[in-house]
Amino acid sequence: MARERNLDLVEVAPNANPPVCRILDYGKFKYEQAKKEREAHKHQKQVMLREVRFKPKIGAHDIDFKTKVVKKLLEGGDKVKVSVMFRGREITHPEIGRELLNRVSANLKDAAVVERQPSMEGRFMNMYLAPVPVKVAAKPKAPRTPKPEHTGAASVDGTGAMAVALQAAGVEPEAVVTPAASIEPEAVVTAPEPASAEG
């Protein structure tokens, strides 16, 4: 059959009993699969670890500027390693670096989660920040609008709104057709009870 149609016979489920095969154009099938994989990779965000370095003698304006850079990287979905680099005798005052990192984390408390607290690694004091996980907000329910009150005769069978509208149009209410949902079934059919094991 595959040869007659100039197509390929492809085994799609070899472990099934009996194995399942499909008649298809194998080249086109491989192309479609590769296309789907490329589309899936497009929507994936690769999380990268970025680094922003500070020095103990940094000015207040520079701290604010670099904090904005860190925030921008976090909003882009990347993790950020915030480092304070000590040179020479600066290493004898690690508390300055710790204060600086705590200040940065305090400024970014809305945009970042501290993954790892400040710690010394050689001549660097490092702190790792990750973006705040985004919570998917549930859609707010639409407020229920109260049904308008109808004036005029309402039929007992639940078609009052229809009867009022037809009366306004000049049609007699007797001509109103009852909706199928409100029709009572004439007889309820029940399944016969299974015979007991004793009888």
C-alpha cells in the first residue's frame, strides 16, 4: 500500500502488540518534528547567572545605578551574583561589604529573593539573587448582574420573560412554546434490580 502511494511505511509503536505502523511521507514527518522542537525551544527561557561587581569605596549614586542594573537583569529572568571585590587592606573590613550587599538586597526586596546570603570567597564577598516567582493570578469572576424585574403576566412554566416580550409584540401568551428543559418526563424508566445470590 505504501509503495502504491509512493509513501513510506513507518513503525510508530514498536512495543505494541501487534506493532503499529503508519503510511506517511517520512521526510515531511521529520521536518514537522524538527519544526515543533524549534518552536518549543523558542518559548523556553534559558536562566543565566549574571554578575554585578561593587567595590567597598563605591559612592551612593553608583550603588543606586548598579542596583537598577541588577533589577533589570532580574526582570529579564536571570539570576544575579552580586559581588564586592576587596583590594589590598580593604579585606580587613568585611563588614563594609556585608552592609553594602544588605543595602542592595533591601532595595530589591520586591524584585528579588536572596538565594544565598553574603559569604566570603577569597577576595570576594558574594550574594546570589533570584527573581521573585511570578504567581499566575486567577481571573476575577465577573459580578453577577441581577435579572431585571418583569412587569406583566409571567407564565408558570418559566417562560415569563418570553411571554412578556411576546405580549409587548402583540402576540397572545397562549402561543408561547414551553422550552424542552421544562417538560416533565411522562415515565421514568428504571433498570430491573439484579437477582439476589440467595434466590
